[in-house]
Amino acid sequence: MNELYVTRSIEIEAGASRVWEVLTKPEFTEQWADAFGATGPIDSSWTLGGKVSWKNAKGEVYVDGIVTAVVPDELLRFTVCDRLNPDLQPPSGLTEDEITQSYSLVADGKRTILSTAHGDFGKLENGATLYPLVEQLWARLLPKIKALAERANAV
């Protein structure tokens, strides 16, 4: 199957450090991670090799992963694997085939371009079906992250 990555970018009227806070601080992640079905903040130390956990409404860790790249205020990448839904796990069972989320920040003064890449959905059996749903999700999610960063920047 072809590679299937959802890629999006948005310009945010805030510095990279503010956008980074929205991406990594629990008080912000709990406000945007709900788009992925999470209840509460994303749990992680956001250090290389650190675990990433997302909980559902039952308090169960339903998605977890590992931080694979971290450069504060510039780059964050981690794996995500839905542990409760076998259809959302790579058929290979290999960690290197798990979906990744990447966040790249490029600052220009008080503005930051946030670019995201989420995939490769081509590694999942139902990836072609899931891909357009994730595209719609990111179309709603990036403006939410932007609003949080800009609102936080005004405080």
C-alpha cells in the first residue's frame, strides 16, 4: 500500500515556546487531545524514549507510544498505537510500523508555523478508510491548537 500521511500546517500568532507549551503541558493537552478521544491530558515527560499515554473515558490507557524525537520549541515526534482496537494496530506487530505524530515548529519572531504529519496509515489494514477521517480531525484540531496558543499568548 502507498504511504498515507496526513500533513497540515497553520500559522500561529505566538512564539514557538508558547506553541510548544500547548503541545506538551497537561493543562493544554487535555483541551485538544479530546479530538482523538482522550479524556484528560496526554501523559508524558516529553523526553527522548519517554512513554506517551492517552486515557479514555473509563480511565484506561487506550493509546500509548514512545517519544522518538524531541527538540524543544522545534520538533516533537512520537508513536501512537491504539492498544484496545486491533484494527488500529499494525498487522506486523512491530513497533517501527506504528503510526507516528510529528509536530514541527518554525518561528519567525512572534509567529510560528506549526506543521504536523500523522501516519503512515498505509501500514494499517484499514488505513485507507481511516485516513480521510484523520484528515477531517486535523482540519478541526489545528485551529483549536492555534486558538489555545494565541489565547495563552495574550495572558
